[in-house]
Amino acid sequence: MAPADRGGVRGGRADAAHREGAGFSGGKDSIVMLHLALKAFAPAAVPFSLLHVDTGHNIPEVLDYRDRTDERHGLRLHVASVQDFIDRGELRERPDGTRNPLQTVPLLDAIEKNRFDAVFGGGRRDEEKARAKERVFSLRDEFGGWDPRRQRPELWQLYNGRHSPGEHVRVFPLSNWTELDVWQYIAREKIELPAIYYAHERKVFRRNGMWLAPGEWGGPKDEEQLELRQVRYRTVGDMSCTGAVESDADTVEKVIAEIAASRLTERGATRADDKLSEAAMEDRKREGYF
């Protein structure tokens, strides 16, 4: 199976008339969102493209799942590559090695090139305080930026997607779901996920209170020791800032029980990029990030 073309479209048919896209990273929230779309439009094809911003440091099992899903359903997958922007000199590597904050420019470039008027995302309010402030329909300006003061009321689940030329909306269908809701839906629908969401043995090392997997991104350093641990991932992203949690939850039922007992959000427990500052996520959103 050939990998998705960087900066291009893989699978299905390209159609300039379609102006909607959906973020698809191979993470559980985007998987559930795609599952809902497949059910909603069956037996017809999903009428919008998928978009993934590939940092170049993604977990291999997740990329494999992404490509298998694209091929299975005959989807239109656009892959925007952070590495391509670095190679062209349009982005620079960060001193800390993480590329998550570098996703904004490729994301906005893909939205502009594909003329997307709306982009669906799997963000949920319970993940992080900035996402808790965002509405289901989030208006973005001509630079892709988010201004909390421009949010519109959404009384009685009535949504306003109108926007001026150059603007677009981000739409978060799972906004009011919780992590537990997502997993209970996965269990009910018997949705396949990348194996990293379940407990498995993996070589990891400790950094800033998190278990990180080694990789070309710059870990581990000389003083950081690799250990074989039984872990699982609650969320997926750039390997440099996405930590695993120690767990024996190797089935969906055990994961649900574990989440029900947890007092830490998935991003709060495992995402170093959200700990760069008190307003790290909100700052990225104002710049155009999901």
C-alpha cells in the first residue's frame, strides 16, 4: 500500500466543488467523527475530504491506521507535511524538538489551497480550558485566527455558519462529548482503534513527568534511560510531546473503567505542548490552530 501523498490527495476522486474538510489524524476522536459521517451518509460516499497535518514525528501505528482507513473507505485524504515546510525554509525546527506548534502554517495553507469553507474537528470541551471556551461552530478570520469575542450564540442547538469571503468556520461535532462518552460509543459501535490506545509493552523514558517513546525527534538524551513499561496512550500527536500512561487496560471495558476513575483530563495528563504556558492552547488557536 502506497503512503498518502504529501501535500496532495490520496484515494477517491478529487472534486473542486467540495469545500468542506475534516481533520483526521488517526486519533480516537477523529475516528469517531468519521464513523458518524460514514453512518450518516451511507450508502453514499462521505461528501467531504479528510485533512491530516503530519508533523513527521507521528506514532507509526497511527499513520498505518490512517492509511488503511483511507484505502478501505475510498476517502479523499489531504496530507499537509510539516517536514516539507521545514525543507523549503518556511518553518524552523524548535530548540525543544517538538513540532506540534509548527502545525498551524501547514494547516492554514491546506485550508486556503483547498478552498475549505468549513473544517470539522474532533476537539472536545472537556479536553482543555481553551477548548471549553469555543463553540460548536467557531468562526475563523481571514488569517485562520480565533477571537473568543466573535463567537456567536448557539441557543437551542441552532448554529450559524455564515462567514465573509476569506473566513471559514471550524465545526466541532463532538464538542459536548466527554472522553468517557467517546469510549462508550467506541464500545457500543465496536470501532477499531490503533493498538496504542490499549495497554502494551513499549520502551519509554521519563521526561518532565511523562513517559515518552524514543525517536528521531531527539529522545532520549544521554541522562535519560529507556525502560520497558506496560503503557497505553490516551491521546495521539507528535511523539516529542505526547506521553503514555502506565496501564493494564488492554480491552475497551478496562479502558472505560480506568477513565471513569481518572481525575486528570487526557491532555492534562499526557500533552507537554499544553504545559508550555497557562494559555498555550488558546495562543495557538488565536494563530489558527485547531
